[in-house]
Amino acid sequence: MAEDDRPRRPRRDEPRRGDRHRPDRDGKPQRSGGSLEKRSDRPFKPRRSDDSGRPSREGDRPRRSPDRRPRPDGPRFERRERPAPEPEPVFPDVDADIEPKMLDRVARRELTALDKDDAEFVASHLVMTARVIDDDPARALEHAQAAGHKGSRIAVVRETVGIAAYQTGDFALALRELRTHRRLSGSNANLPMMVDCERGLGRPDKAIELAHSVDPATLDTAVRVELAIALSGARLDKGQPDKALLELQIPELNPQMAYRYSPALFDAYAVVLDELGRTDEAATWGERANVAAEALEQAYAPDDGVVVDDALDPSVSDDEPAGEPGESE
């Protein structure tokens, strides 16, 4: 190959193949790589900085001051004063002859969860509640609430408060306390009273729902009878006297026997009969309720069955055996 035919290597001061020339602002051509020197024709725009001296960009969030404590004179600073301590409650006086040991033994056993002083305090007020509840329900409620101040986790205390509130007509308080007693003890003994509280609050539908939430067969006889009476009253509240009568037609509705629950059951049956316009039958059952109450007052053991067949039902002859009750207590 001749020397003139060889590819000629470009000199360093000459542009290489493929380089594109572009004029600069003065019209002189320059390489695409540009100059390494800072271009003086581009105005310098410094980056803003925040209060801490660090550079920031346009749109960045302002940085908080390192001292994040609120200033006393700032708009968000509010000086709060400590609430004043609640005054010590004033408890009703207990009669001088009241002693803690007068409380029922079963109830005293529940109070062993408290220390000695609190247990004696609670027991004394529970005894006072039982003493005055028939004559002065409002005073009884005060003593029950005093006991609840130091024995709020004891089932018998919450039960006592609920019963006292029921006697005063405070059905909302009674229902709340009886629910708590039911949760603490697992007992349905006060279910009829709870149903009556729902009635007192003007909620017969809830009363019926509550009454049906428990199988009657699992209840004691007296509780089952009281529940039937309360359920019958809820049916009357809804204007359903026929259903109210059916609620009372239970085995314990026995005119030949008198038990502790019999006077109330007979009387409730008389009320429903009168509501249905069956006045003669209502009068008969009303009389049976009175006779049963008198018989129980004269009995030495009110919880035992007392045969009062002739007095309660004239149609029963002397030589006919008195029927067995549906279930004894």
C-alpha cells in the first residue's frame, strides 16, 4: 500500500470524526462536550437556606427549630391548673346498736375479699339497708350506696344497691346494679326485677326479650313465678291481655295450695282477668290472694305448703285430697 493511501490519523488539534460542531454564544464553533470552565454568561442563583443555615430548595417544608418546647408567650401554651381534690363523701349515720356480725353469714363470707375495716364498714351499712328499706327506701338507698363506696366489687353489695334503687323507683340505677350483680355472681335470681325495671323504663319489648333469654326450667320455683308475673305485666303494657293471661297459667297457679309466691300470683291473675272483662272470675282470684296471704301470715313456716283448700276454692270438698304443687321450694 502506498504511503498516500494509508488512513491519516487526525492531529490532536483537529476535530475527530463524528464530532459535531456547534457555535457558542460568540459564533465560534466548539465541541459538544463544552468547556470545563464555569460559564460566566449564566447568572448565579444561590439556594435559599432555612433558619438553621442549611440550604433548602424551592418548595421544601420549613424546618422546625431544634428547640421544640412551647414558648410561654406562644399562642398554643395554656397553663393548666391541677383539679381540686374531690371532697370526702358524707355517709349516713349507722344506728348505735348495729354490729357487722348481724349481717347474714353468706354475705359476710363475700366480704372477706376486703380488709377488716372496710368489711366492717360495708357490713354495717348493709344491715342498716335491710333495717330501713321497708319504711324508708330513700334512706336505705343511701346506706346501700355507702356500702358500695368501699365494696363496689362485691356481688352482694351491688345487689343491695340495685334492690334499694328499685324500691325508690330509680329503675335505671337498679337495672345497672342488678346487671353488675348478675355478671359478678352468675345468678339469675334478680331476673324478674330486671324485667320490671325494663318495664319501668317504658321498654316492654326489651322486658319480654330479657325474660325469654333464660330457660325457665333452670330457675328456682319462686324466681320462675316472679318472672311469669313480670312477663305478664309486660304483655299488658303492650296491650296483649290474652297473652298476659297465658303467661300466668303455670303449674304454680294452684288454688288449693298457698306458697310464699301464691298471693302475688293469684292477684296478678285477677288483674288480667279484670282487664279481659271477666270480673266475676277476677273477684274470685282476688279473694284467693287475700286468703292465701292471711294463711301464710299465720303459718309457722311460710316457705312450706299450707293446705287451704276450702278457703281458696269452695268447690273442693273435704274428702278430696289437696293437689300436689307443681314444685316445692
